[in-house]
Amino acid sequence: MIENTEKRAKQLNLDKEFLEIKKLKKCSKCKKVYPASKEYFHGRKKGKYGLDSWCKNCHKISHKEIHIRKTYGITLDKLREMLMKQNYRCTICGRYFDDIKKLSHKHINIDHDHKTGKIRGVLCASCNRMIGFGFDNPFIFVSAIKYVKKHKERKNKLKNNF
């Protein structure tokens, strides 16, 4: 509905006036039109209607870009390229990432060596935690594999005895 309103405003050549009357606000970053409310824009005293010029979604994306650039030294485009090379799957378990467009830190983790800072790949949160809890030590992971196999074999033997 909002996009239709914007199209109608352009057709009538009433952009600013129309938006003003309908209490709509255009995000200066993505150019989408939203209702002028705190549901879509952060509050800002000096902004029009007391709202920021960027919509909340653009702010969210911008903060992610800044975090990724500062923390890992890569751009959002580079992260998307890495994901594409991995077929949008976790490098370890192979599960698909839920929503690539959101690039939510809850689902997508940039795995890196904490000593060198070198990026190794993109992992799901579970696999990234597993690597972290193993202190990046391959011997711990080998030991964990042996442990799981041993108890899985024991479970299978118990099943077969009944």
C-alpha cells in the first residue's frame, strides 16, 4: 500500500506535498516511503516530524556494515561473496543460513583466527561456538570425536542386546 501511495504521488507530481499531507516520510538512504512514525524511524529532535532521515532498517544495515568492517576488515559485499562461494551453507555442518538478506549475527558468524585475525569462513552460530569452546585446538576436537563415537557404539551395542 505504501509503495502504491508513492507511485501515485510521483504520477501526480506531488512528491513532497503529498507526503506531507499523508504524514508519510521517505527514507533518504533506501528511498522507500513509510508512515512518519517511530515504528519505522528513530526519534530525532531536529528531524522532520521529530524523526531521523533514515528508516530503522537502513540504520540496522549500516550498523552491521560498520561492525563487520571494523571487526573483520571486510565489506558487506565481501561477506555476501563468501556466502555465495559456500552455497549459503555453514562450512562445517552444511546447514543453510535462514535469511541471507538480513545477515543476522544470530545465524551467520564470521569465523576467524583470534591470534592472526585471518578469516577462515562463515559458520552457523552453533558451529562457531563449538570451535570457540574447543579453543581452536584440533586435539580437543579429535578427542571429542572419539568420545562421541565410543558412546554411540556403546548405545548401539545396548540396543542390539535387547
